[in-house]
Amino acid sequence: MLDPVRGKRGVLTALVWIALAALSVVVVFGCLAVRSDRVRESQRQGFVDGAVAGTLALIDVHSATLDEDLAELKSLTTGTFADELKSGESAFVASIRDFAVDSDGHVDTAALASESGTSGVVLIAASAQVGNSAGESSARTYRLRVGVEEVDGRVLMSSVEFVP
């Protein structure tokens, strides 16, 4: 004859094991989702950091260190912007050297506007104190839309647009 208490215990034990298995599945999927979010957030922050570094290299230039400043800027660019920089390099360098331009720039704020795979667009508000050989000095503000692309594990500027 079957013992009704023993049968109920068996059902209860089975339900407990099923509940533990379900809980384990939920925990595993939850951990995977959190990890995925962290990886995505890290990539987003990388886009912003790359745009900030490139913007600083663009607006923080000094006539005394122009060659190093330009080399840094080139190392932070790719694609269309790298090509534009290369084609306009002589005029850019000449104007900074001829007028002994010194620009102390900094980024006031930056935010990711959009992303798609390994590229993104970052909006940046920046400012600089710009001086020249004539002794003139002025504060400048910039609003930029910076395109970035991940290339060989590095985030580089691919476009720069000054926004009015």
C-alpha cells in the first residue's frame, strides 16, 4: 500500500528541485545581462573618452610644441578626418607657427549622441584661451559633433563638425 505522507514528500521534494533549477536559470541569465550591459557601457565610455582625447589634441596646441601636438592629433584620427588633416596640414601648421598661436583648451562636457557597432557620435562643449604673437588673447568656446570609430582596439576621431 502507498503511504500518502511519503508521496506528498516526494512531490514537495520534486517541486523544490524544480524551483531551485528555475532560480538558477534566472540567476545565470541575470548575470549574463549585467555583464553584457557593463561591456556595452564600457564601449560607450570608450567612444566618449576617444572623442575627448581627440578634441583636446585639436584645440590644445602650442607653437613651441607644434610638431608633438600635431603628431598626437594625427595618432588620434582615422578615415575622412585623417585625410582632411593631412591635406590641410601645411596651412594649419603655417598659421600656428606664423602667428605663434598658443591655445590652452579643455573639454567642458561630452556625451554620446548615438552609436552603431564600432562607431559613434559624441557631442562636445569645449573652451580655450587662445593667444598669439601680437599679444592678443581671447576666450573661445566650441560645440563639436565628433564621429569616432574603433580601429584595432583604439577609438579614433573619424569626423569633426563645428556646430553653431
